[in-house]
Amino acid sequence: MTNIKSSFKNADEAYKYLLDKIILEGVDFDNTKVLFNVGFYIENPTDNSIRDLSRKWNPVYAIREWMWYLSGDPNAEEISKYAPIWKNMMDENGNVRSNYGWQWKRNSQLSKVVELLRDNPSTRKATISIYDGKEIHTYSNDTPCTYAVQFTILNNKLNMAVLMRSNDLWYGFCNDQYCFSMLQQMVADFLCIEIGTYYHFAHNLHLYNDKL
């Protein structure tokens, strides 16, 4: 495993650094260049815009995806008008498993996280589960890329860790970090505390060959 910088000021700095790392040091794997087991901190999660000109990241779409998550509606018909990739993931009813808001509303996971943190700021149980191997039979069209999200209060600030099984840097990371940082801010607002650091871990962080 190559040496990887472990902390960045913001998402754009992380993106630019990791883009170069994958291109220069990534290994060939299933039509991608990949780095395995990459983890890093983003010190200011609210600075979540990708400003690299080559990426042409669209903040309007990122906001649409975040609002879709907030709706908790797994139907992807509307969002697919702006990102056609969702069309490949829909089942016969137009639903996907990767609406993370639908996932965190299942069994009231997000509400329980807020309740746990309010009742015990030192809890280690404030976790949202997304990818579930016990449900792998339901992933024929769409497999969630995120394992889990965990929240920890430290020095009266809300820190968050996102654990990914697979993360495409070009599309996935740019929009995922935006939506997850918005989630972190929302939970911090519920708790009336400041936001802390964001930790992002990807077992498989990659670029598809057509993006190289």
C-alpha cells in the first residue's frame, strides 16, 4: 500500500490529491485504477464544493440528490432525469437501494442516532447501517456503496465517519461527501452542537479507465 496523506482541509483538496494518487499509483482492477483501504480526515466538512475545473462538478445536482435523500423516497425516476446513471439501477418499480435517506429512515435509524447521542454523548452506538450482506439477494439492480456512517461527540463537536465498500472518486466521492457532510451538519443542528471532522474510508477507491 502506498503512503497516503491522512488529512485535508476540505473536499476539493482531498479530491485533487487522490485523483493524482490513483492515476500515478493505482493498480489495475476490473476496468479501473484503484487504491485499496484509503482513509482520511476532512477538517472542514462544510467546505464541500469540488472546485477542480477538470471535474466540472455540479452543485445544483448535488443539492437535488441531497433533497432526494431527505425525502426518503427510493423511487429514482425524477433524479434520473438529471443523472441517467440511476436508470441502470432501478427495479421494475423505479426504486433503488442507494437512496441513503431511505436507508437511514428504515427502522428509524437516524432518529435513534440523535436520541442515543442526546441521552449519552459518549455513546459508541450512534451508527447508521446501509450495505447489509444479509440483504445481498435484494441487490440485483443496485448495490449500495456505503457500509455505514458513525457519529461521535468529542469536545462537544460532532465527528462523523463514513465507511465505503467501493467508491468511484470521479462521481461517487464528489457527491457522496457532499451529501454526507450535509447529514453531519443536520445531526449537529439537531443536537445544537458544532460540527467536527469528517473521516472517509474506502476499501476500494477507484477511477474507471474511461475517466483516466
